[in-house]
Amino acid sequence: MEKHVTAVAALHIGFSVLGILIAIIVFFILEIIGIASQDPDAHLILTIIGSSVASILLILSLPSIIGGIGLFKKRNWARILVLVISAIDLFNIPIGTAIGVYSIWVLVQDETVKLFMTE
């Protein structure tokens, strides 16, 4: 089961890094469109929207990275955190749902719980 826990940790970190990359791309695309429009009001609005979207994606991605690192270190709090994040990921169809189902399946197994209790 240890290999599955490692896979879950890697999936959560990878999926979150992808979310951060998307946040950066969205911010820069909206910023470039705002600059290209040569309208100060449009630039301001697009900057606010880009910053807001990027901030939300960043805030949603950070706990998953922290939980993934904690899973690598076999911390029990990380197992709980990733279980909560996995339940939320179930609504992120289709990739988040697959990661969420797999993560929940791995982290609720008796063998996994014992693995986290011994360390």
C-alpha cells in the first residue's frame, strides 16, 4: 500500500502544480489582452479578473501540495487533509474525480491507516 500512498502524493502535487501553471497563464493572458486593448478601463478590469482567478486557483492548489508533501513524509495530518481535498476533487470532473476516488480508496484502507499510525 506504500506505493499507492506515494502515487497519491505525487498525483496531488502534480495536479496542484498544473493548477498553479494554469493560474499563471490565465493571469498573463488577461494582462496581455488588457494591454493590447489600449483601454485603461479594460486593462484595469482584466487585471482585477486575472488576479482574482489566479489567486483563487493558487489558494485551491496550495493545500494539495502541502498534503502531498506530508504524505511523502507519512504524516497522519496529511492523510486527513488529502482525504478532505479528495472529497472536494470529486466535483472536478473528470480528472479530479478520478484522482479523488483513487485517493480516497487508498487512504481509507486499514493497511494505509496502520502505515500512518506507526510513523
